[in-house]
Amino acid sequence: MRRPLRAVRNPDMKILVCCMGNICRSPTAEGVLRARVEAAGLAHRIDIESAGTHAHHVGSKADPRAMAAAHARGVDLSGIRARRVGVEDFIRFDRIYAMDRDNLRNLERKCPEDLQYKLALFMQHAERHAEDEVPDPYYGGPAGFERVLDLIEDASDGLVRELQQRFAAGS
């Protein structure tokens, strides 16, 4: 029921991207990051999913505005359905990225202490933008969704470069 997207069998890296409701920022990050990973030839090595820290929209599709903005840039979010982060996610995923500090704090409260090292802000990988958070566009207009895409594309590009280097080094 979760999503009919490509599951990676025995991936080398499992990444979870999180925002509050899993309908705007994190599904956008999932879609953009999947596209970047695929373009880099790493789709067989990396599994990417998204989730929300709250259960407000569980089972819902991505926000139509997020879907439209992503579609305009060639990214399909139609198969993504909102879900809430579960305790098992902290075990299953190698890296868990939050879109902002509030969601990072929510993840830190839920995450077992010995797995906290997996948590970080997604924007730490950005190379062209100085922001360390992806703002929530939910209550704004189209420009907010475009800004979110700009930030997420930047951080996704940086993360993919880091993973390419890591895999090339054999670690």
C-alpha cells in the first residue's frame, strides 16, 4: 500500500527524508533525490523513502502544489503516499534527514540514543545555498514550492556527489 515505486534489493545505503506531514518537502526530496541517484547510475545501490514526524496526512498523496512544481522540473511524485516515521525506521535506514530543526528535534526524541548518529539536517549537503533548513511551503503560494525545489535540488546534488565519492572509494 505504501508506494508502487522501485524497491532496491539489498541496497548499500538506505536514506529516509522527513518533514512534518510528508506531503510537501519530504516527498519532494524523495522524488528529486531518486531522480538524481538514478541519473548518477546509483539507483541499484541506494534506497530512498520519505516520512512525516506527525500523522496528520497518513495515506495522502503529496500536496498537489508540490506535485505540480516537481512535475514542471521533470520529477514525478504521484506514487508517494504519506506515512509517519516509526521506531523501525531508525533501525532500517542508514541516514535520516530532517527538513528543519523542529522535525530534527522530533526525530531525536523518538530515536534510540545509540542510533542518533543517523540523524541530520538535509541541507547540510547544499553547496549553492547557505540555508540550513528547507522552509515549509504549505501555507504559501507557488513561489514557496519553487524555493523548496531549489534548496532540495542543491542538497540532493551535494549528497549524490558525496555518495559517488564514497562508493568510488569502496567504503
